[in-house]
Amino acid sequence: MSPPESAPAMQVPLLDLKPQYQPLAAEIQAAIERVCASQHFILGPAVRELEASVAAYCQCRHAIGVSSGTDALLLALMALGIGAGDAVVTSPFTFFATAGTIARTGARPLFCDIDPLTFNLSPTAVAELLERQCERRAGELVHRGSGTRVRALMPVHLYGQLADMAPLMETARRYGLKVIEDAAQAIGAADETQHRAGSFGDAGMCVTNDAALAERMAVLRVHGGKPKYYHALIGGNFRIDELQAAVLNVKLPHLDAWTAGRQRNAAFYDAAFARAQLGSALRTPHVQPGVRHIFNQYGVRVRDRDALRQYLTDAGVGTEIYYPVPLHLQQCFAYLGHRSGDYPLSERAAAETLALPIYPELTETQLQYVVDSIAAGYRN
């Protein structure tokens, strides 16, 4: 693809949060001022309010606010007692934190390939792994290749669409596995029965329906101390701070409207790409019937992905590649012994997918410019 012949007609960034912030600026500043006036910066009333709101939003009984999505996964693994000698089944096509937190506990990531339509963990691949590569030994499910105990399943709700949870949950029940949902990209996403992300398994914010597990996570996020300075457990400093919670309390009531904006933009793209008649050069995202896809990303499969991305950059269109190297081929996981070709569907997705601007404040003019730029790129 040759570069555009003239300067970009407009700029369409991958993400611009300023339009979201501006109408909420006064309310956010007031919330920050209240925290500063209170001088209560750790686990105060704003955190408790946020936890209650997120739990209700995710259809769960308990929410434990932590310092990051990565720490939420790590905390859930720690609370379930997963560590050295254990294994957790997950996807190789996801952000590094998914498998990285498993490895940080001393456990082993066991990868399964993805569904090529949704990019989410394939229930069929999970069932085949457990049936063909694992066996019962003294009441425990053991992975024959590594000798590790298979303890949990960690599906990822990638790009804002739920993994196919019904068969995954059935497989988990059959083998006695815990389920930890990586829902960092999918708050508010739901399946065809309107069950929301985070309400199936044992983690999310973290969110859970298990009171004892919620209490254990709340203790572990403060170095395992309860009461203060008395430590029955070894935890970490996983606390969300009061300022972040105060800002999120302002933003959360607007989340459904922002999601509707992303869904509207996705529908515009779908129709505009259909009109552009790009054939096999571009495939729009597949949405499972009846689900609530929140379109955290709008990821398309494209021909000549890297050349197209450069063309769009020259045209003023921001893009991102989620994720260029699947986890089983990352250097830090070389000890797992995987090679290119082990998970071909994940490897193909890593080579073909491209995320386009989808944030709710985009105008139809900007969206059409993205489509027109892609069409022009393939014509050149």
C-alpha cells in the first residue's frame, strides 16, 4: 500500500478521553476536593461506595476494590490458594497479565486455543485438553505432561464480549475447577441470559458471590493483616486509593450510556464496511446472538495488517494491535516448551487483527473517514 498522496483530511485518534471528561469535570473536581478535605486516602467511604455500586452492576454480592486489573487476578489466585505445583487453564491470545499473574503465584499456565470468531477461549479446546492430557491421581486432576495439579480455569472476555461461559462452567463443574474470570475488558458485558461478566466465577474487580472468599480477598489486599499488624496470611498491598474510587463513583452512572455509544459506533462500522464491499480483505467482529457486547475494542481481521496499519497512521487514523505475540511464544514463557504452530488460531489472530477507534464520542464523519481510509488503502 502506498502512503496517502496528501496530508490527512482529519485526525481520528484510537482513544480520546478528553470529550468524556469535559462534561464531568466540575463533578469530578468536587469529588477529588472532598477526598482531599477528608485526608482519608486509603479504603475510605468512596471505596466502599464504589464497591457496593460495582457489585450491584456486576450482579454479585461482594466487590473488593484493588489497585489494578492485574492485581485483581493475582489476588483471586492467591485467595484460592493457587501456587507452586498447580496449573491454570487459560488463553494464549490475551493481555500479558492473564498468564503473567498465574506464573507469579508459581503456578503453570496451561494454554488452550481460541474460538476464531470471538477470539475467546474455546470450550471445545478446554474439554479436549482436560480429557486427553490430564488424569485423576489420588483425587486430584493432574496434567500428565508437567505433573501439575489443574486447579482453575481463567477465561478472558476479550474485546468486550463474554466467553462462551455455559460449556466452560459445565466443564469446570465436571472436573472440580475454580473459575476466575478476566473481565478487565468487559464490565457490563452479558450473555444471552443477561448474566454479566464477573458473575459466573470467582473474580472481576474482584467481584464474587462467595462471602468467605470476599473476606479472604479483603484481608489479602492489606498484606494479609487482620486485625491490623496481625498476619495469619501473606498478602500484598493491593488497595485501590480513595481518589481513584471517588472519580470512578462519578463515572460509573454514565457507563451504560458510554457503552451504548460504542455499540452505536460498532453498528455504524458494520454497515459502512458492508457498503464498502471489501470482500475477504476485512472481516468485522462477530457478535454471538443475544449477547451484550460492550465493544471495549472493535477488532477487525484484515489482509496485509501491518501495511494497512501504516497506511492508516499516515492518513491520521489511530489503531492498535491486540496482541502481536501470543503468550505461548513470549520469551518469558519459553520454559513451557511451546513452539510456533502449537495454537494456530491464536497465532493467526495475532497476525491479522487490528483495533479501530470506537470510543463513544466519535462522530459519524470520523467513523466514515476510517472506513473510507481503509477502502482507499486497499485500492492503492
